[in-house]
Amino acid sequence: MFRFQKDQKIANIAGVKIGGNPGELPTALAGTIFYEGHDIVEDANEGLFDRKIAENLLNSQRASSDETGNPCLVHIFGNTGQALRNYIDFVSEITDSPFLIDSPDPLARMAVAEYVSEIGLGDRAVYNSINMTIGEKERKVLKDSDIDSSIVLGFNAMDSGFKGRMQLLESGTSSMDKGLIDIALECGMCNILIDPGITPMGNGSGVSLRITLAAKAKWGLPVGSGIHNAPSSWEWLRDKKKHDPLVFKMCDIASAVMQQAAAGNFVLYGPIENAPYIFPVAAMSDIMIYESAEEFEIEPASSHPFNRLI
Amino acid sequence: MDTVSEKWPVTKGDFSAGNPKSCIAVVTLASSMPLFEKAAIWGSCKTENLGAEKVVMNVVSNCNIRYVLLCGGESRGHLAGQTLKALYENGIDEDGRILGSEGAIPFIENLEIETIQRFRQQVELIDRTGLTDIDEIYSIVDNYHDSEKPFEASPISFRKAVRKYKPPESISADILISEKVVMDAFSGLIYEIA
């Protein structure tokens, strides 16, 4: 479809490669486990869960990934440091995939950044996320940790338009000393994954698609998002779900295609239960995107769905 | 004098309107509970930024609302309940940061400080965060729904900001589409080169 003039960087997170020009690498897909409301979680504070079902979910994602060639990551969500530690212990035993550490509580994230460094898993962890509220303490914890991969969240709550988000990434807001990309570099991040931040439909959900293009053009960094959060917070669609859950699921999964078509390199696709559906959809997009870029002398990776499924 | 804006609720979300003349709005935070129609508006608020904004917008656009009941389970990490309480008690600074909020990204982007001040003046916050007993919640609504006169001011109306397109001052060919067609990534313009 198109090619960026600027060289595109490729992140390598424990062997999983993310980035490049459209058509080059398969889109990396991260399914969320232990998310808010996940019915396998028995105690969200302690991190207790049904281990058998969790194992099946992780294996299902892996099987889908092996089939299409789209690399997978495990997006681990937890509310407390204790819960995240339990989840990471389990996930790292079952799979060798990289995993994202996600919590809205910075104290929980920081506790786990120290923990994964202690147990030697820093190279498989992706910190989610370095965002506009990062303080000195969190910066120091990250700098001292072994984690070298992070999502950098472009959501600017003071100015959520295109310019505001780009400014947050480049030079920061009025209360910051520098932009988030420089902060991430200072924190020792070699693998910076930009997430423009998804806002609900009606609140600028599409801005992230423009940022994807602009951020790749400007910095050449891998960009992606949890774009399914836009349809999943759409009231009209939630109403439809009451009558036909398939309608909701289709929109939720199909949103990934928008991110891919806008040159996205990774998609946080939401509930890991959707793995058997999202991987074929993403593979289909990857194949068509590659075929649109053939004339730019783009070579698809050997694991690309074009080489695996055609 | 009209006490309620036209087309109220003025913003949509995971909530339903009950009786617009009622004095009480119910915010069930991260919980979902069946609407009690004696409340003016009833529904969840899970986020400390856009969610909180919507609560404020729907309150200041209806002068009949004099109480906001916070109940239901707190939204983890985002702390929408603690944030609404902080917003009510402390307001926002000039950057839009909600003072005293412990939520993840607690900012108000789309409302003026005066609108927040109006919210703080118009209502009394009843903080029962954690309360999920539906009978007790209904009882509180029953006690408050017709207990106060409307706030003496006009309801605040909100208009969607119209963004004017500004042609870019300069363009560059960041993205190649074909030999003669390129795209400027920042402006989003696709154009043909000679």
C-alpha cells in the first residue's frame, strides 16, 4: 500500500520481532489474560485463578500463532504487585512468549519491574506503560531494572488531539521536562513500542490511526494499539450485544484490521479467548498488505502469513 | 426558566436517564445495577478522566440535580470514585489535573475550570463508595429525589467544538504510495508529484 521514507526500526523482544514497513513482518498480537472481569480469576488482589483454563488459553494463543506465523505476546493485567507476580510466575512457566506487565496502579507496575529483574525475566518483559503521569520514582525503578522494552503511551489527557499526543511523545506537556520517547530512552528502553492511546468512539478514537502513520514517519519506531477498546466501549454496540453477541465480537476483532491498514506493527487484541479468530483476521490483512507493497521491494519475513498460508 | 438543557443527557455513556426533575444522580462506579427511575440519571463511571467529565457534563446541564450519590464497587486502578470525590473537594488546576486524585491519569481536558466550579457549587456529594445493597441505594434515592429546589442558574449547554481544517504550511513526502503519489504523514495529505 505504501512505504515510509524513513528507515523503520525493528524491536527484538526475546526473539519476537516487531516493526518495519508494511508487508515486512507479520503483525504481533497480544492477548490479554487476567483482565478486569476475566472469569478465570478467583481473587484479583492475590492473583488466584483457574490454572487449567489459563494454561489452555495460553496454549490456544500459541497454536494460533504457530499456524499463521503472527508472533504472540501475553498481555498480563493485574491490580496488585502480588497478583502480577503470581501471574508472571505462571505465564513464564507455560510459555516462552514475551509478556506485557500492565496495571493501572504504578506501584504494582514498579514492584513487578523489580521482581522480573530479580528472577531473570527482564528481557521477556514489556513494561506497559511509560505514560504522561510517570514520576521520578518510576523512572528510577525502570532505570535500575533489567527491563529494556516498553510501551510508550501517547494518550495526552490535557490535549488528546493529534498535535497534543505527538507533542507528548516528542517534548512532553507543560509539567514535564521532556517527551516520553526521551524518557523511555533514559530509562534504558531499547525496544520502544508506541501506543497512541485509544479513546472511546465519539472521543477521538480515530486519532490513533493518524498518529500511527505520523509516528512511524517521524521516528521509525514500531507502533500499535489496543484498538478493540474503541468498539468495546461503544454504547450502541453494547446494546446490540444483548441481542446478538456475535455482532459485538465481529466489530471487536475486525477493529484490528484498521490498525494494520494504518501501518500498525502490533495489536493488543483484548481477551485472549479471541485468539482463534484474531490470528486468521490479522494474517489475512498481513497478506493483502504485503501484496500491496510488493513493488516497493518489500521482502516478507519467512514466518510471514504470505509465506506460510499461501 | 428552564432547568434542564435541551436533549439531556447531553453526553452518552453507560448510563440511563430516569426522571430529569429528580434531585439526585446515581453513579454506580464499576458496578452495574438496574435503574431506579426516581433518580435523574443512573449508571457507571469507570475512568478518572473522560468518565468523570461525563458525570460533570450531565449534572451541570440539569439544575434539578443537587445530589450525586457515589456507590457500587470502586473502579480498580482508575479510582473513578476517589477521583470524583477529589474533583468535588479540590477542583482542578490550570492544566486540568484533578487535585488530590490518586487515579491513573486524572485530567479534565474538555471542560473549563468555571464548569468544574459550578459542579462543586451545584451539588452535594454523597460518598457511599462500596455500597452495593440495591435496597439501601433505592432508599437513599427515595429520601433525596424531591428534597431540594433547583440550583439557581441556567443549565450549562455544550456544543461540539468545530475544528477548522488548516492547510499545512509545508509538506514532505514521508510515505511513498507509488512513483508519483506520496503522502505527508503529518497533514494526512496525499498528493501527486511532478
